Amino acid sequence: MASVVLEHVSKRYGQVEAVHDVTLNVEDQEFLILLGPSGCGKTTTLRMVAGLEDLSSGAIHIGSRDVSHVPPKDRDIAMVFQNYALYPHMSVFENMAFGLKLRKVPKPEIERRVKEAAEILGIGGLLDRKPKELSGGQRQRVALGRAIVREPLAFLMDEPLSNLDAKLRTQTRVELKRLHQRLGATIIYVTHDQTEAMTMGTRIVVMKDGIVQQVDTPDGIYHRPANQFVATFVGTPAMNLLRGALTRQGDTLTFRTDDQLMTLPSHIAHAASALTGEAMVLGIRPEDVHVSQEAVARLPQTQIRAVIRLIEPMGHENMVYLDLGTQSITARAANDWYGTVGDTITCALDPARLHAFDAATEKSLLS
Amino acid sequence: MMALRRFNRGLIYVVLTLAALLYLLPIYVVVVTSLKTNATISLQHMWNFPLHPSFASLAAAWSQLAPNFGNSFYLAIPATLFSSILGALNGYVLSKWRFKGSNIIFFLILFGLFIPYQSVLIPLLRIMDTIGLYNSIPGLILVHTIYGIPITTLIFRNFYASIPDEMLEAAKIDGTGYWGIFRYMVLPLSVSGFVVAGIWQFTQVWNNFLFAVTLTNPPNQPVTVALVNIAGSQTIQWNVQMASALLASLPTLLVYIILGKYFVRGLLAGSVKG
């Protein structure tokens, strides 16, 4: 296993820049997630690490070697594709052994490694089958096995779970994480699924329009988003954003949104002092919007009044959609909370969990 | 509804059977005439089944045509193989290793499909003479290989378009390069492509008359030319003539019957996603 380093990597197709100046340091044994909406450049970045796309500029190192212009076969990496890309004319065994055979690994060694990988993945009984005789989940395992037997410096995975059904995806996610711990592998994993990113990654790289937005641990991405894009892309339902204006009265800073006033806690006030104008965006996650009476009573500074527009009972919780005049927010309420659509209620935003963004640049003020 | 559908179905079968019978009538005449003795052949009785079927004319035809049969196999098998392999290589490059201008090159190759053979005969003859391949089977092999490239390129390019790129990328990462991918991935998946191109090319080369009659003299002529020479004798032996035609058409028929079933086989099933 080895580290993977990207230095100022860019990819241009004619006039379009698909990946812009990406610099990443993937540490040895790290499970790094590239997360972003489709077209954000995450797959292109991965394919450049694999050598399937040429770099327009920048450099890529795997281990201590500069591989920027090395063909894929000599990079000593393995890749798992979204569509598995198994070789249809070869048996499961041959699929997994192919890369080793090309590298002239001795036969007994090939057999040992394939058997071992098949054991780990629970496909020992399928070695003589052809890919078309396998189910989607089994094919997925074969594709993983083909990567494992190679014992590469790094694993590259391009949305490997997105063709599985929901139940299998959850199950495989857990197995993949366990596999990472067991193999001590360096993995770069591309996904648009934030659940996969949050549950499996040691660090997450959030990308948008070819530009890296933030590199952080799942915890950091969730609790300290660097900008509004990251804040709203990660988390379901998305973080609530409230546009408003600041008014300063001595030491206290008041936030006015939809004609309602809120006194901002000191850490927000401190951060907001960097702003020159008065426009600001306040962010708050649905679970930090409180609607129960006891909780609201405890938070007198940050109360707002809102009309209940819709309640979605999810079983373990209730999703409450609230109108604040021109803006709306979502709150997560306990499943023993009851409200009536159309009622005006007072809710409170947890002051410790507030985020603040520059209205012009959309960047977080809290870092 | 059911009755109507059954009636329609029945009608289709009746029409198709009649069309098939009409199509098979000349072949019937060829077969029965070849089984008659020359004396019993007349225009009045041409539809009749022979009273005393005899294979004498088939034997006579074979003894006359055997060397030319040899020529034809010696011509058709290498020409089919070479043009199929070249077509496969072209198709591989033009579908999986696109480069700037590859579409223009593909278009230019396809252009070869639309050149009428008659228009190139005289210069072709001169060229073959100059390079010393006139009046030889290797010369004909060369001509048919080259004239086969456009159609085989088209067949393989379209066939390879169905091989997913991801699979070839997986092979690249597993350690293959340009030739490795062709050898280990593309070629094993090409069986149906080779069957299609092979049947087509074999039939074309075997049945070709124009190049053969222009570029070869006896005894180097393929069976198609020899067939016409038999008809050119002073007294026409209809039974031998028909028997020769029957023999000359057998190989292409057999190729189709033996290989035709591979047409249907979908070897790619399950390669990407089921």
C-alpha cells in the first residue's frame, strides 16, 4: 500500500475545464471519498489517477514514484468500475487471475491469492461460473476480488455500489468498510451518495464544477462545512439557510429575517464582525431546529415564529416543514411531537449549532 | 379475436410457403436434371422426376471441376481469413482507439464499397501483371483481400461498438496494452463477428466471376469460371451442366448451414450488467 499525491492536477477538454487545480494528499491506508453531484469532476479525477485520462497539467505520485505519464498497466493500482466490467468470456477464477497471469505470477501463488480473496468475499463456490450466471451482488464481489488479488498500491473505486439494490448496498457498504480495515488498503472512492461518503470515508473531498470545495473528516464536513454548497449537499434534509440582515447595537448583534429578530450568540457575532455589509446567511441543520415547548423555552434568544405547512411522519421522527413568510425551513421533531398544519408555532434554533455564511461569497464565516 | 389472429397467421404461412416454393423451383430443376441421363432431357419433360436416377453426371462434373474446386478453396479460404483479420484490426482501431481524423479514414475505407469492379478491371490487370501476380491464385487472394476490407471493417467496427469501454479499461489496468487487449479481450469476443464476416466474404469470393475471369487463365481458374467453360462446349450436356452448378454452389451452402447458428449466439450477454 502507498500514499497517493495529486499536485495541481487539471483536466481540460477544449475550452471546458472538467477538473481545476486539484491538490490532494491521500495518506497510506486512507479511505478517501470523492463526493459531489454528477459532472463535478470526481470521476475524471479518479480516472486521471488510474491513468485512463491524461493530465492537462499537474502531477500525480503513487508511493514515491511520479506516475503522471505512466500507462495504467504500470501504475500498480486496481480499479472497481460502476458496471463491474467483468470479462464475459472468462470464468470467475480467470477474471480474478487475469491480472496476475499477465504479471507472470507463479501458478500456485495465483491460486492461493484467488482462493483467499474468494474466501474473504464469500464467492468460493462460484469460481467456475461465467459472469452472466451471477447476480448483481455476486458480480460486484468478483470485481472487488479482481482488485484484491492484485495486492495493488491503491484501490480506485468508481461508484461501485450504485448498481445494487438498496438492501444489498447497505450490506456491501459495511463489508467494504470492514475490508478496508482488514486489508489496510489505500482506497480512493468516488460516489455521489453522501451516506456512503459519511459512513465509509476517513476523509471526504467535496467537489463541485471541477473545484475542490472542502477536504475534511466526515465529522468536519458535517459540522464545519466550508461553504453553503458543502453545507447543503451533505445532510438529509439539507441544512436550512436563512437570508437576513445584521444590525449592531453596541455589543449585541441582531439578525433580521422575514421581519423577525434574533439575537446572535457570541461566536456568530464574533465571526460576523469580519463582514463589511449587513447581508448574511444563517445556516441551521433540521435536527437543530427545536419545536417542542420545553426546548423552545430554554432558548429565548433565537426563537422565531413559523407556520406549519406540512408534517411528514417518518416513524422514528417527524419532519416538519415550516413557513417564515418568504423563506421556509425544515425541522426534525421527535415522533411524540404533534402539531397541526396551518398553526403558527414558536420554534428555536440551537445557538451553539448555528452556521454563518458570507451572503456574497457563500463561504463560511466560522473558520 | 383469436380466430382472426389464427386466420392471419395461417394466411402468412400460405403466402410464405408459396413464395418459398416459387424460389425453390429453379433449384428443383437443377437437381432433377442433374440426376437424369443426357438422352432423357427435353424441354417437355423438364419438370418430371427422372425415371432412373443416376449419379453419372455428378461424377462427370466432379472429374472436370475437381482441379478448379481446389483452386477455389485455395483462393476463398485465405482471402476470407486475411480480409476478416484485417477488418477486425481496422474495426478495433476505429471503434476503440479513436484518433483525430479516424472518422474520415473510416469514411474513406467505406468508400471502397461503392467502387464498381468493372471500372477498375484494366488498371487492376496492369498492376497485377507488373507485380508478377497475374494469372495466379495468390494474385486473386490479394485482390479479394483488399476488396474485402471495406465490408469487413464495417462489420467489425459496428460489432466492437457493443463491447463496453469499461471492460477494456479494466483490462488496461489489469496490465494489458494495445495488442494485449486485442488478443485477450476483443478477439475472444469476436466469434460472432468473424462468423458474419466469414460467411459474407467466403460467399463473395467463392461466387466471384469477374475478377477470376479477368485475372486468371486455365488451369489457374476458380470453379465459377470453369463452370462457364463447361457450358461453352459445342454440344451442351445439360445434366453435367446442372450437376456442375449444383456442386459449385454446395460449399457456400454448407458454410451457411454449419456456421449460421453462431449468428444468433449473444456472446456478450452478461458482460456489463444483467
